[in-house]
Amino acid sequence: MRIYACVKQVPANNETRLDPVTGTLIREGSPGVLNPLDAYAVEQALRLKEQYGGEVSALSMGVPGVRDMLRRVVALGVDRGILLTDRAFAGSDTLATARVLAAAVNKCGMPDLVLCGRVASDGDTAQVGPMLAECLGIPHVSDVACIEEIARGEARVRRLGDRGYHSLRVRLPALFTVLKEICVPRLPSITGVLRGEKAAIAVWGRADLGSLEGGVGLKGSNTRVLRSHRPDLRVKTRAVAGARDLMDILREENLIAEDRVRGDI
Amino acid sequence: MVQIKAMEPQYAAYLHDESRLMGSARYIAFPDSLSEVVEAVRWCGDRGVPLTAQGSRTGLSGGASPAGGLILNLSRMDRILGIRKDEAGNCYLRVQPGLPLLRLRNALKNKAFDISGWSEKDIEVLRELKAGEWVFPPDPTEPTASIGGMAACNACGARSFLYGSIRAHVTELVVVLADGRTARLRRGSERARGRQVRIPLREGGVFEATLPEFDTPTVKNAGFYIHGDMELIDLFMGSQGTLGIIGELELKLMRAPGHLWGVTAFLPGDEAALSYVEALKDMAHKPAAIEFFGHRALAMVERQRTLTPAFARLQELPEDYGCAVYVEFNDEDNSAMLHDLEELAGLLKQVGADPGDTWVARDQEELEKLLIFRHAVPETIDLIVEKNKKREPIITILSTDMSVDDGHFRELFRMYKEDLSASGLDWVIFGHIGENHVHPNILARTADEYRAGLALFEKWAGEVRRMGGTITAEHGVGKIKKRLEHILYGAEKMGELALLKRSFDPLGLLGPGNIIPKEGEDGCASTRA
């Protein structure tokens, strides 16, 4: 089974820290690290490789320094790291990023599975994974909590929706964005770290990826960030008088199956 | 004005520390300044009411479990009062005793200080300070421990292998004596002359006392610290509130190491682990910490994984694990790591372990995962003891922290294992193997098992005495280990310590029942708790 894990380098610390004397933003101590949720995509890829055999590649678009982060990913047991770096990629929005990643995937040959973390801690869009699937023309499932089985060219997965879990069967190749609950990321072994340090990381620029339809970088980006703000997360609540009322609401909202409600409450 | 409140059920949590030794009290006070501590101590002195100082109540020896009288809870004295730099560029913080270690760490890491009330001079020093530039090295496993409590029992933690116990990092104490007078003791200033103690008091005059004729053990020791010509500041660290109350501290900070990393290695068995640890100690690049996790400790955490949601986030153990050894390095930069990893791989192969069965934490963030795992062991013990105590109230934490020198450690370790294996008790071993003090913990399920555990501890105390070691390397004697201390020192030396205590506290009001047995007490409170 061939799996690609897409990974991104993000600032280590996304807390806002203000100097108590000057009141200015503190920027020290924020080196680049693997996006925390991407660690779950890498771990899940490694577990699938251990279960079904095959190989795992880690793919990242970023500055040349991301090569070190890819070595750290290889140390975990990933077979190869591929860095997509070029001045022409700078300023790419989510769609332009997805185009670059898609071109790299196509260059290597379509895998059985592409895994991404649910969201990056810096951009916070959760868009690149689904966009990449669209660019590749393969199905995707977002917010995957569990990959239950892979057999006969299909995967059975459980995803978290707004109202609970859904079980889905998906034909491969497919792309999944994964949640934290899918697994616990491992730390590398000594053997792994030493192997990662010696690993050759493939570095591809724009010229290596052929034609990138729709463009990349700032020029190829159709979106501009005008303003960042917190989404309004107000949820309507209402009080219920007792268990009976609660059951009525659950029935109205189709949140329970009738045949599972037995007897009087 | 300090408020002295009558004890009420809402204060029940203040009747014990992490040891689960239940105490009793009639009053409780939460002073928020040094002057309020003085008031409370005088209030007690005037009425002959004994008092027990408390910080975060995370101690494991019952030192903060009150024995009647007043609970002097210092948790509201949790401020960082100021900062200074000396001519050599060293940095110092002045803090109140109730400040939790975690708050101190976060303040330094994020440059997050409440500077209200600070002098202009201190604010100027802070202006130049960079976030994450300095650290306070002592690292007891429980990060909510208060700085005052840590000093009172001379706590240390895993990294004391490199940095020593808290004693080495405290440069000044303000102590409140039994009669309410106060003294400022600076490291390097006030010393004993031979065995003679003269403490200049801030209110004028001098307090005089004579030290016992013997010296306390030279291995890391958390009880009384007694040596000829000693620094007097050290008299109040390890003495657990029996000679005076720590009202303020000055801490010497250390420049933050640029690169913290570590490796947990899984080994086939304990003998391989002991050989690996000996090799680690001989490394040219000195580790900051060397920690041991016995098979039963690992299995205990593994079992708890299904019961405690937070533990489900711990990495799964490799198959066929025997035991594990964690080693940590604190370096200026990351240049040494790869070379050291190759050396560690060689050491592991030499003892029959597989370098592939390791968890490497390459930076602070990954290190946190290993530390969470490390912390899961005592946390699980707490949960089990709490559960067992509900069935049998006599049960407390039964954890030892005896220590010997390098030459005797294998003998001590084998004795622990032989005795525990033969005992039929539930037990685990983990802890600071780098400094030769692992923590055998007995998880008593019944009163009989509890007493059998204590009897084992007493047997070991006798053996440790023969080996020239100590019965408490870091937790303090408190109320639970008095009997062991009696075995270590014998009646004559205990009498000398009691005389020292009496000269500081003639009415016996400070930290009653801590370290020195009360009149008529045989020295082991826990057997009758």
C-alpha cells in the first residue's frame, strides 16, 4: 500500500505573549515545528504500513529549512521525504498550495491513500486537504476518527460530524484528513533518528513539477486575507423539564432510532 | 491583620498532604505577607498553640499534615517580588514561599510577571530579560509544589543528577523564628563557627544555638543538614518547618540550556538496566537526569491507560518490555545529540538491548511527552492509594527514597527486589537511579499489608545505615519516616537533634511531629495514624 502524508511546518508557539514592561509582542522561542495535527496523519500512515505493508512518503511545501523537519519525520519510520520549495510558491493560498501538492503526487504516481492533518495550527483553514483531493480527482473524507478496515480497494472509516459519528465506505485512492483521536503519535527511536539524519530528502522546485494549471504563489492565488476574526460559535440552548421532553427532542431531531427506545422512561 | 479562622469542614483538604496522612487542626490561617506570618506565629506563641506550615501540600512524608493547633497555609503568598542581577550577570528572583514551581517556570518561559509593587530598579532589570532566557533548575516530579515547601524538605527531582538539590539554588531566606522574630540569611554570609550558631535578627540582637556533634550523611539527604562551619541558611532547608518558617526566598536562576533532549530505553531486565545506568554515569557528556521504571511500574501505568482518559494519550509500550531507563541531556545547542545517540546505541547493544526499542525526545516539546509518561507513574500510585485508603483508612503512600553511594547501589537494589518479591505485597519501583535513590512503593491493600510494608522499610533503613546511606534523599522525614530516621541515627544522635530543635523552639510549637518525635512518641506516627 502506498501512502502519502502531507505535512506542514508551523511556528512552535501560537500563544500571544506580551512583554509585561513594554507591552509589545514577544517573538523569541518560536522555531518551526511539524504542525501538531499532521503528526497524527504521519502516525496513522505508519500504522497502516505496519498493518498492510507498503511505503509511506511525506510531502511538504515550504522554505528550504523544512528539509530538517522532513528528516525528523523520516526518523519516525517514513520511507522518504519530499520537499517542494521554490520562490515561485511563496504566498500561495490554500488552492495554490493544493495545486503544488497535487502536481507532486501526480509526478510520483497516484498512491492508495493521502493523509493530512485536519487543520494547520497557523493558517487554521482546514482547506488544503479537501482541495488537494479535488485537484487529484479522488474522493476525500474529512475529520476521520478511525480507519476501521482497508480491503478490496475500499476503506471503511468513521468520521466525526456535527451531530456524531458517521461510518463510511470509500473507494481508494482517497484522501482523509484525520483527527487527534485517531491514534497517539510515536516518538522516534535512536535507530530512527540516526537513519533520518542520513536520509536524502528529495527537493523539487517548480521546474520539476511540470505545468501547474491555474498558477501558484501569490500570483496564482485567487484569495486575499482581508481580516482575521473569531467565528461566532454561539449555540442555541433550551432547558428541558425532564427525561421525557429530552427524548421527544431527540426523536424530533432524528438523533435516536425508534427501535432502540424501549419501554417507559 | 491575619485572620485566624476556626477549622470548618470546608477546610478538610488542608488536613493532609500527598502522603494521605490525615492530620487534625483547630485553626487555619492564610497569610498573604511576611508580616502576617509573623502575626500568626506570635498568636500561636502567645497561646501555646502549635502550628504547621503548608505550601501546596504535595509532599510525600506528611510534613504538611497538621498535628493539632493551627494550619499556616502559605498558598496565598504566591508572588514574585522582584528581580536582580549581580556584577557577574547572574540573575536572582525574590519570591514568596507559596509560589508554585509551575507558575515560576511559566513566568520565566513567557516573561509573564505581575510587576505591581515592584521597584523601578527591578522593573529595569526585567526590561532586559528575554522570555525563556533563564530557568530555575530544581524539578521535583510534582510541578505544583510550592517553592517554600520544596526548600523546607530540600526537594530535588530528576535533574538534580546534574544540578543538585534546591539547596544549591537558594541564595537567601527570610525565616520567622518560633517567637516571631525574623532573620535574613544569605548564602556565603552567615555561617556556623564550628558548631556554634549565631543568627543576627532583623529586629536587633542575635539568636544563639549549638549544633549537634555529628554530621548528617554526605549522600543527598532531605532531613536535617548538620555540618561544622555550615552555612546557616542550610539549617532551614530540610528541617520541614521545625526550626523556623520560611517567609521569603531568593532564588538563583540559571541560563536556560539551549537544547534539552532525552531518551527512554526499554531494556530486557533490571540487571541490564543497572549496567546501562553505570555506563551512563561514566559518559564524558554528563546527563542531567537518569530515571528508572521497573517492569511492574510500567505494567501499572499500562493497566491504568484504560481507566484514566488522560493516560490514553500516552505512547504504547513496545512488546516484551522488561524495564525502562530515561536519560536526559541539557546542552547549549544540538551539536552533541547525534554523537551521543550513537554512543547510547552502543551502550544499549552492550547490555543486550535494542536501540530500536527507544523513545527519543529531540527537543523540549517531545521531552514533555516523556515527562508526562514519567509523571504517570506517581499519579497512578496516588489513584491506587486513594482507592485503597477508602477501604482501610490507616493506609498512606508507602514510598521510600533511601540513597547510598555508587558502590552500594546494586546491593541495595537487589535487596529491595528480593524482599519485595518474597513479601507477597503489591509493589512497584521507579525513580532517580542516577543518584542511587529509586522509590520502591508498596501499594498496601489492607492494614496488615501496610504494617508489613513499614516493617520492610525499617529493615532497609538498618541496611542503609550499614551502607553509609540516608533514609530520605528528597522527600523529607516528615511524620512518616521518623522511625526510619531513628534507625539511621540511633537514640543518642536523635537526642542531639531534639536538643537543637528545643533551642530554636522551646515550647515545641513549630511543625509538631515533624522529624523529631513528640514527647512519648516512638517515632513512627504512621503506624498509629
